[in-house]
Amino acid sequence: MSAALKPATARGFLGSGLGIAFFSSAVFGLSGSFAKALLESGWSPGAAVTARLTGAALILVIPAGLALRGRWHQLRDNWIAICLFGLIGVAACQLFYFNAVARLSVGVALLLEYLAPVLIVLWLWVASRKRPRAWTFGGTVLSVAGLVLVLDFTGAVKIDVVGVLWGLAAAVCLTIYFFITAKENDSLPPIVLASAGLLVGAVVMWLAAATGILPMAFNTADTRLGPWITAWWIPLAGLVILATVLAYVSGVMAARALGSKVASFVSLTEVLFAVIWAWLLLGELPGAIQLLGGVFIVAGVVLVRLDELRTGAALHAGVAAPLDHANDVEPVPRVPRG
């Protein structure tokens, strides 16, 4: 390849749906590191989530209004989906994840949350009483084995049980989110759903704080990001602008360019990016056995995703695929908790 073609190729990749999807995963992966910097300076998980949701909702409300173009009835027609999305998929999922990050390393917390696709398979397996196909079954077993390694019960790395429960709770919320949004809704632009969901989540968090249900602790003390001591608003701005607004918008763009299955498949790289960012910005890295478990979890989810892609390709080509009720729900472009 000539030197003249290399920059063009690089620009083409970055401008493609695949490049945008990788960018989305990279900025989504920053959320755990920015949040932990705030938590370690005295912020409560509830305060960090509330500030994140409020700031992002305010920024996205204008482009969401433009996307509606006066068709405000779409909000009324889809208010149940929006409320469930904001309450479970945004507020509860992020709150539980940040609670996990407060007690565990960023990588371990995110790996626990990424068990959601496996939980979907297990739930549909139990509900339908029909065993998944070989790839999906193998991926599920591999991910469960990875979970055992990540928890490292007999290792030197001490695992906080409460933190693990918070991480699993985030995985359950993400599972519910997938079920809520499994059916595509062409009447509601994705950016409108994201913006409205963020707004609902923010309102719920403020109401919980006002009634005393959710402890809120803000702090203006300096924070530490890697070797740098920074003002509190720097990780907060990164959390809102980079890890939420840009991540959401680029995720929507990637999903439209690649399709929901391929986009959700590429989003698995968020785990890798989150571990790298936590290493660079926080100096934390899971133990060797936990990293191996993380490889198992991601590999298991990859097998499940590949099985879905293979089935989708076979159906598109007119080839009958084996019936598998564990894949009835198509993972959609997620609006990550992380």
C-alpha cells in the first residue's frame, strides 16, 4: 500500500460504521474511570449518576427536539417504553454499576455487567425449556466459567461480595433493558429515546434524593486521574460529554451504519477499553486469573453473538436455521450503563 493511500484508508475506516463503533466503545469505556475518580474524592454513586444523566439530558435535548421536528405525539405514543427505558435501562443500571465500581476495579465491575447476554440465554432457556444451539450453549458455559475465575474465590485478590452483588444487579437491569427494547420502534428516533430516557432517569434520581431514599454527596475537592491532580469538574465533564453524549450519539450512528447485531457485537470491545483506561488513568488492573476470566466471559458472549449473526445470515439467504428460543430476543444497540 502506498503512503498516499494509507491516510485515506485510515480516514475511511474512522469514517465508516466500524470505526465509529470502535470510537463509541472507547469513549463508553471511560465512564468507569471518570466515575471512580469522583467517587474516590467523596462523591456518592447516586450523585455521580445524577450529574451524568442531568448534564447529558440537557445537552441532548436540543438535537432530540430537532429530530422530532414537531412530532411531539411520538413521545406520548411511546411514554411507557421511554419510562421503563429511563428507569431501568438508564438510572438503575448506571447506579448499580457505579456502586459496583466504588467497591471493585472498573474491569471486574464491567465484566460482571457484561453477563447480561448470558442471563438472557439462561432465562429464555428456562422459560422455553428448550436447549440453545451448540454455539450459544458453549458460549454460556464459557461465560459462567469466566465468572468463577473473575470472582477468584481462592486467590490473593480480595473480592468485595457487596460489590459483586451490585455488579450482578447491573447485569440484571441490562438484561431487562434488552427485553424492553428488543422490538425495533421506527416511530421514535434513537436519539430521542436516548435523550428522553436520560431525562426520565435524571428526574427519578432527583426525586429519590429529595425524598431521602438515595444518599447524595457532592464534593468540589480535587481528583486524581493517573499522574495528574485535576479539578472535580474535569472528570465530571469527561463523564458527561465524552462517556455519555459522544458515546450515545456515535453509538446511534454506528448502529444505523452496521445494524444492531454487528454494532452490539463490536460493543464488546468496551470491556477492553475500560480495562485499558482504568490502567492508564487509575493505575488499577485486575489480577491475572481475573483477566483470564474476563477473556472467558468475552469469548462466551462472542460465541453467542456469532451464533446470532450466523442465524441471521442464514435466514437472510433463505436457508432454514434450527429453531432456538434462546435467541428470540435480538440484542439491540445498548445505551450502556458504563
